[in-house]
Amino acid sequence: MDEILSEELRELGKLDYFHSKPDRDRRNEGLQELTKASNMGDLEAMYILGWLLLEGKAKAHTGDSKEYGLRLIRRASWNGYLPARTYLNKLFADRYKVEQARKKVASAKTSGPLRDFNGKKIKINRSGLLVPVDAKLTCEHGENELRLSTNIGFIYMDDSLRLNKRAFEKAVAAGFKAWEGVYQVFGDQRLKVSLEIVEEDRYFDQVLVVPLSSKDVNGIKKHIKDSKLLSVLQNEKTTGVFDTLNKEKRSFAINGIREWSVRTRKFIYFQQENDDFPDFDEIQNVAKHEFGHVLGIGDLYRDPSIQLNGVGKGKYSELDAFHVSENSYYQVMDDCYAPVSNNDIEMVVLAFATNKFQRFQPDQRGSKVSEALGKGN
């Protein structure tokens, strides 16, 4: 009933606002109707109202109108409204171009072997039976390419999951492949990133993907007591984080018992309410975010439950173009629907070159943040 009412309010609001421009009172009524529909959870109304706020055609009663508008559009995006995602992609791409122009960063160009912030040649050649993601940095004819390769292993622990396995696996692979592209890194250097997904039956040399069911509410350790996965959970910190994420039905990645390295085991766990996995677009985007952890990058968002404080605006110039509000950013390691950025790729390169996890923010042990922050693109 509320859904029908919100749709009626939204359509009435659109009619009153957009088709009665000479009539100020009627347009104000339209704004009120769109606001009511938005407050009732109507995604299109959220998007329209957010757009009006960002364009300066409406004002919030309290606070910053543009930040409120961004939050509305982002919420619509999170809940699957595709026009909102398209709008955010363009908005932040344009913001980033302006920021790069302000910093006077040149267009990406071919310049021989890839070099770090200190001008030192970067070398990456990670492979072997115990390396879940192979990585090799090459320079051919002056063109730099980071060639990644991985084998995805799927573990289905509960046959009661309402899951189309073929579609699920295709969506996960597409999420991984979203990291491919051409990027501008370490100043004005052009870097192509490619990812090959191979099919090999090797237990250690793969990224393991596990969709979980509600039967695992008390922890997957109960179900895998005698399985090969148990070693991943035999750590107090790991199980504590797992219990928090499991309770909140959030997908997550585990990259080793103590610390990420190119050789540690890589697991990605998916969770959905009611054990139903119908939205493969969401699965693809969540896989994109979680694969970022597999590639050696930490989370950007604020989450006190797992001891993350977020990154405030003004901390790093390369992030500010993507700032939304309240320590949140339209970046793939904060918002899974966002595209992969140049800065993300710099951090991946540093992770594989140094064999060290790259962080946007310190963890509970005060670990250092990535060198790519404050220096990168």
C-alpha cells in the first residue's frame, strides 16, 4: 500500500513541479510531494529530489543542500536505481577531471618502464602454486601492462540456497574483470591492467568464493569443522570480525589468518537475506569490491563495528573529488557501485611490488596508510 502511495505521490510531484513552471505555488507543492515519496523510500523520487538539490533548484531545510542531494542519489544507487548510478559515475568523473586540471596533471602517456613516486623502476613478477593471483608487470614497446591471472574456486556449502550457480559464477567473474582498464598512475604514466580468469583444479592456487546460508548464523566453523577451511577461522581477531559481518548479512573477504601477502589464502564470502541471491548486478559489484581486498587494498568507509574510522575530507587530495559526506566517498573500496580509480590501481601495484597490504586508513593496530595517498592520482 505504501509503495502504491509513494508512486502516486512521485508522479503527482513530477507533474506539479515540471509541468507548471509559471506557477510557483504548484511547483512548491510538487517538491513537497517528491519529498514525501522520497521519505517513503521511492527510489525515483530520491533521485529526482537529489538532482534538484544538486542543481540548486531546491534547498534543504537544514544542512548542506548539495551533500543532502548526493546522499539521496547515492541511497537510490545503493538500492538498485540504475539512473542514479549512471549519474554518480558521470558526476564524479567530471569532478575528478577538474581536480586533475587544478593539480595540472598531464594526460597519461607512454614513458617506458613504470616508475614509482621516487623515480625507481617498479618490478612485479608474482606467480606459483601458492599464489592465488598471479601478477606480472611488463613493458613492451614502451607500453606498461599489469597482467593479472587467477582461478576462481566456488564452494557451495548448503544446497538449500536459492541460487542459480551458473549466473552467480558469471556475475562474480564479471566483478573481478571490472578491474581491467587503462589508468594514469604515479603522475602521468599510462598503465593497462588485464585479468585472465583460468580454469584449473588447484586448491591453493585460486580465489575461493563461498555463498553462505542462514544455517551459518553461528559461524561457518560449525559447518566446516572437519574441512580444509577451518584454519582460516582459528584466530580470535578473524572470528570476531566474521561474527560481526555474519550477523549483519554482509559479504566480506578474508586474505589470510594474520596479514595479507601475495601467498596467503584468499576467500570471498557472500551473504544475502533469506538465502536468496536474485540480484546478479549487485553480486557483480560486491565481487568487484571484495576482489579489491584480494588485490591488497583495505576499506575506505567508516565502520566502528570493525574499528574503521573513515577518512575525512581534506585528508588526501586524490580522494576529495569523490567525497560524498561524513567521511564517505564514491570509491570502489567504499561504495561497491563506483568504478575503479587511478588511485586504486596505484595501491594494487604497490601491494604486489612490496608484498604489503595498502590501507586508506590505519587499522586497530595503527598500521601505516598507503604511500599512494597524498602523492598519487
